[in-house]
Amino acid sequence: MSDTRRRVKVYTLNEDRQWDDRGTGHVSSTYVEELKGMSLLVRAESDGSLLLESKINPNTAYQKQQDTLIVWSEAENYDLALSFQEKAGCDEIWEKICQVQGKDPSVEVTQDLIDESEEERFEEMPETSHLIDLPTCELNKLEEIADLVTSVLSSPIRREKLALALENEGYIKKLLQLFQACENLENTEGLHHLYEIIRGILFLNKATLFEVMFSDECIMDVVGCLEYDPALAQPKRHREFLTKTAKFKEVIPITDSELRQKIHQTYRVQYIQDIILPTPSVFEENFLSTLTSFIFFNKVEIVSMLQEDEKFLSEVFAQLTDEATDDDKRRELVNFFKEFCAFSQTLQPQNRDAFFKTLAKLGILPALEIVMGMDDLQVRSAATDIFSYLVEFSPSMVREFVMQEAQQSDDDILLINVVIEQMICDTDPELGGAVQLMGLLRTLIDPENMLATTNKTEKSEFLNFFYNHCMHVLTAPLLTNTSEDKCEKDFFLKHYRYSWSFVCTPSHSHSHSTPSSSISQDNIVGSNKNNTICPETLPRTPQCHQDNYQTAQLLALILELLTFCVEHHTYHIKNYIMNKDLLRRVLVLMNSKHTFLALCALRFMRRIIGLKDEFYNRYITKGNLFEPVINALLDNGTRYNLLNSAVIELFEFIRVEDIKSLTAHIVENFYKALESIEYVQTFKGLKTKYEQEKDRQNQKLNSVPSILRSNRFRRDAKALEEDEEMWFNEDEEEEGKVVVAPVEKSKPEDDFPDNYEKFMETKKAKESEDKENLPKRTSPGGFKFTFSHSASAANGTNSKSVVAQTPPATSNGSSSKTTNLATSVTATKGSLVGLVDYPDDEEEDEEEETSPRKRPRLGS
């Protein structure tokens, strides 16, 4: 038997009873030695790989549908379909299948799988009994017909015979004539029988019967029969809905009558499947597989016909982008494109690629930019759905468009910024639309789907664009809600059109049109109805200005995106965090009354620490950014909850990974506050790690000759801090470079000064004289850190460092446990940092200029 190749699409039926496209190739019928029989082979037209290898089993039932489809089941829950490009190819393969099974090619189904007992029963039947004898189509026979149709559903071979009988005798049209008679006579019993009959015929699962039932001539009568369910007291009014309520809207007149008929048919059949027919039981799921296939291939045909009509699509785009188009018309156009894109998912991959490229060429992205900024919620929602189809199809195409757009437009009207603003201004209390948009943004900024070619690197170009043009819009609500000592209104009015809804009251005017804010002035911390938030009334330390549920949800979404950036972006997010002192602002949210938001802030810090980047570690220790985390842990008390577990996991990670600089900082500054926590060994473990490292350093120190430990190498704290800060900031302003912490040359540990204790005593004495550092008591016997909120802590200027306060002893001695809590802040990673400036610092600076050596950090 010679091989015959024909172009086909291979489909498989998934668990949701939807057809999945497995690829396009060429089919042949040939003998396969391994399978020991004639088989169907499909090889991909792209690379020649094997898409399908299926033996033509003599007992498998093959069905031929719509002249170009062959459908069969390989196993109980594994259905396959071949969709041929040409009818001739389908006929040829069908002949091969029938030849193997010994069937006449004129049949549309070869046979059905039947169980053994049924097979034996039919073998005893006379050979002349090929078809089922149907009762005459009369009113008094309707009950008998209903019983017959219902009885055959359990037998595959009897279903096939009944289907052939119905097709050959034109029985369905006769039944529908009886339906009209019963309805005119108000014969309720007859109408109930007709419901059972028509429903049973649908469950025969025959494409040829569907073509009759769903024709323009018959489909409304079929719907009418299905209105009279015996289980309902009153019949449904499905025909009234389809003819009067459901309106067919032509955004642009469709001149092709065949296309119009196909659209009407598909809508009505979909309505029958989704609305009229009851949800099939487990035993009935396979009964409607052909109905699902009928709808699927109809949609493929509709999209193909529309796509081929270039004039139609061009006219649609012209009206969509025309400023003269009224809002109602534009809404219909957008809804058309949403439906069109949904239908396109049925196309095979190469056709779907061509479809979206056609839309891109016609200008779908600029059009979306316009409609996503409209006030109509329905239009924005539909535009978001279309945008999601485009991002899912090709993130690179969207990225390329927005980068080209940035060269010609202001930041405010860039497509990605429009998307971010829609996310931020979602009026849904549950932020359903914002969650969808956040997922799309994450796809766009995901380096995993960015292309790298010899000529250009999409990752570098797009991330540079995103951080320069879009990141300030994304972080605007976060920075505004955690602002320090002034209203950042001017910046956000310049760069972020909706910032007033987070900072200022609606009474502020501004040049852009803005949606009405869903956030009232009463929700703003420190405001009242007679005052406006302004630089004079804002608190001088960061706090969450709004802590209502909707704002908390929005900030959580933003933090989720920023956490994703920390994980997947390198120097871009690092530079942004440093320049904006972003982690300090995020940790303000640890004070939120919404635990989920506090956990998001903690997760952001945890991802940063998880990178084990010394640059980040120095930023955290120099800015004393563990303080709000430890305060949250102490405020949580003995409650065993997710916040407690998350904070402890953070410190446990530092202990297990032995991050020395962070361990030293935590133990030296916070251990007194944490040593009472004994239900986990995390903090004791940190202290042990710290002491072991200190002992190791001391052993090395003692092993070096004492002459190398001369005081002439001593450096004062301020000089060391300034020198460290020069290193800390030296590469921050270089755009596009990865900032890497320099590695000091290994030095003997004997550089550690012998007079360290004397130095610390002198420093403590001076601290006690400094009135600004007087202890503050939060409550009798209480212990609390005060957070230095200014960004100067991270940028190396002299700010007040956190000091554990010691409450005065009470008469009953209740505070004896906390009298030893006064601690001094030592330098990160072992270097000495002064708490205040000293008047004699300049003299020691001059001495240091002559010294070529630096004291090594503790723990290095």
C-alpha cells in the first residue's frame, strides 16, 4: 500500500472537553513493524518530528465529520482528531481506514466499541436487521418514540443504528412539524415527550444529525422543544431571549452571507450547550463531545474568514482610533475585538501568530492605549482582556512597542504607565482588575522571556527603559504612603497623575483629568475635615498615611512586583533601592494594622537578605533596618502566628547561612532585647556564631607580634566611617554597572586596637553628656527601639543611631531584668562607628592621612 501525504492538524480532547491543537503536519498511512499493522503517521511540517503514530485498530470506531474531519478514541479518555486542509486528503485516508477494517468507505462511522455480552447478543440477531425500525411520526406515537430514543443511549451500536435511521428517513424535520402542532394545540404531554426525544437525539453525538438540527430552518424549533422540560413547572423562554433580547451587533456591516450564518449558528449552538442542556453527568460526558467539536471548528472557520477580509479589519481599526467615534460605538468595537481574540485561541499556532501580527500591524497597541484610559469601566475591562491576549502571545512585541513609543511620548502616556495607573486606580474593593494587570506587568518585566541576540540584548534595553520611565509610577503609592517630613506632592504631580488620591485631598486642583477618588480624607492619618495635608501638618517621621483595606491590598500588590524585581533583576533594582532608600520606606509598613501587608514588607526584606549580597548587607546594617522588624516581633508578644514565624525564619536563615556581618550587627545591637526568646534556639545560635567568630579573631590577633598592634595604626570612628562611606557610594552613580563590594586584602588581625575597651568607655561618657541621646521610656519597665527614619542613616551622614533604652528602676525592683539593656552601637562588620561627632575628630583625621594601613573589619 503506497504512502499518501496530506496536510492536517492534529487535535486531542483535554479533560475539560476542549480540543487542544498538537501541531500541523502531513499524514500518511503505512505499515509499522513495531506496531505490526497499518498505522496513521503525522510528521510535523516544521521539523519532521513525529506528531502522531496510531495503529489502525480493526475494533476502533472512526468517524468522518464535515468532509474534512476524522475523529476516533485511542483509549477511554483519549480522543483524537485529524482536520484535513483538503477534502480529497480526508477521503483518501478514510478509504485506507475502511480498507483495513473491511468497511464500505461510504459510511461515516466504521463501528463502535461494544462490550462482550452485547457483541454476543447482536451476533444472534438476523443479518437483515441493519437499522432500527422507527414508529410512524404521529402525535399518538410520541411516547413510543421517546422510549425508543432513551433506550438506545446505553448501547453504542444501537445509537449508531438509530442515528442512521433518523438520517435516512428525514425523521427530525417530521418531529419538528409535530412540535409546531403540539404547541398550537397546547398539548403539554406531547411537548414533554418531544423534549425527551430531541435531548436524546443530541446525545447520539452525530455530526450529520447536528447539521440538520442546527440549520437555519430547524434550530429555533429545536430550541423550542428544549423549553418544555418535564421537571419545570413552566416552560423556559429561550426562543424569546434568542430572538428579542440577544441582539446581533455588527460593528462594521458583514457582507458575506455565509459568515453571518456561521456566526448566528455558533452563538445559538453555544447557547444550547451552555444554557439549555443540563450539565452532563459522569456517564454522559462523552455524549456531547461531537457538539463541542462542532462549536470549536465553527469558531476556527469564523476567525479565518474574518482574518482574510482585510477591508473589514482595516475599517474596524480606523473607527476605533478615530476621535470622532462616539463612546457607544467604541465600546462595541472593543467588545468585538475581545470576542475576536477569544475565538483566535482556537487557531493552530502558525495561524494564531499570523493573526496577532496582523492586529499589531494594523495598530492594536496604540488603540488599546487610548481605550484603556477611558472612564467606561466595561471598555477598560475589555481592553485589559485584549492586552492580556497580546502579552500572552508575544511579550517581546509589546516591549518593543513601548520602547519605540518612549522616544516620541511623555512618560505619562506610555502604554505601560497607563497599565500601571489602571492597576493603581482600580475601583474594585477586591482589586480584581489590579491583580490581572499586575500579572501582565510581571510577565513583561520577566527576564526569562526576554530575547538575547547578537545585535542587541532585550533584557538590558527594556529594563533600562522600565527603571527610567516607569518605576517611579509603580512605586508612587508606596513612597507617598510612607513619606517622611514633607508632602511629596510636587514630584508626584509631575510624574504621576493620580498621586493626589493617596496624599492630598480632592480639593487640590491639577491639570490632568482624574477619576473620583474612592479614598476619603477621613482615612488619612493626621488629617481632619478642616485641614489639608501639607508640609506643615505632615509628621516628621515616616508612617503609613493610609491604612485602609483597599490601599493595603494595592501596596501588597506593588510589593509583590518589587519582590519579583529583587529576585530577577540585578543592578537595576539594587541601584533603585539604594537611591530611594526603598527598604526603609517599605519597612514602615511593618506598623500596618493589616498583617498581610506587614508580611509583604517582611518578604521584601527576606528576598534581599536571601541574595547574600554584602552590598545589601552593608546598606541594612548602616541604616539599622533590622529595628522595625525586631520591634514588630516584640510587639507581637507571645502570639504564635504567621508574622512570628516569618520573622524567626528570617533570623534563622542568617544563622544557618552564617552571614557574619548581619550576625555581628544583630548580636551587638539587639541581643539584649532578644535573649528572653527561648522557645526557639535561633537567637542563642546567633550569639554562639558571633562569639565563635570573635574568639577566632582574637586567636589570630594574639598570634601576631605585639609590635604590629601599635597604637600608631589606631583610627578614630568618624574617619573610619567616612572612609567606608566613600567605598559604599563610589559606584552608585555609574549607570548600568553591577556594584560589587570590594574585597580588602587579607591583613593580620593584630590591627585591632588594644585600647578598644578604653575607647568604648570614653565614648559612653560622651554619650551621657549628649542631651539628644537621653533615654526615652515608652512605658514603665518597657523596652522599645526608636527608628532613625531619615535616609541619612543609609547614606552615611551622622544620624542618631538606635539605642536600647534603659527604664529607671522602680521601687519594687520590677525593672531589674532590664537595667542592663543599655547598649552602644558598634560598627557594622566589626568596624567602629561613632554615635556623635567629636570636636577632636579633625586632629585625628590629620594623623590618619599619614597611615597607609586600615584596620580590618571584625569577622572578615
